[in-house]
Amino acid sequence: MATKQKRPFSIEPLNISAEKMEQLKILMRRQDVNSHVKNVELQKVQGKCLRCGGLASTILKYRVQGVIAIERYCDECLKSIPVISRYFLK
């Protein structure tokens, strides 16, 4: 009988409050704000993908030497991490 292998990590979607999301939507619609400022504000809320620098969509947590590491990734980069793909891309 095979035992179910426990994942050595956890994956969570970014959780952005409804209020913050509404503020971002308003900012994105503004014509008087340039795209650089909009991008900076998005990165403050979402964070950057650790690999490509794009907007993060997922938080990856794992334990390293007794400490929990927290990293942010976009969907594409998350899929390219070998240990992640082993669990989800079968």
C-alpha cells in the first residue's frame, strides 16, 4: 500500500483585500497617472515574481533549516520550479 507523500511546501494565492483591489482598479482607470507609477503601485500590493520580476500571483512557503521561507512567483515561473512541477504537472 502506497503512503501519501506530504508536500514539503505550501502554495497560496495572493490574498488582496476588496478595499485594496478597488483602490487599484480606480488607479488603473486614471488617465492622469503614467504607466510607470501604476506598475510601481501594483508591485507594492502584489509584489514581484522572484524569477522574472513580473507581477506575482502566488506565494510559495517552505522550511529551510528551521526557518519558513516565503517567496512570490507568477504562474509561469511557479510551474518551472522542478519540485513544484513534480507535484502538479503530472
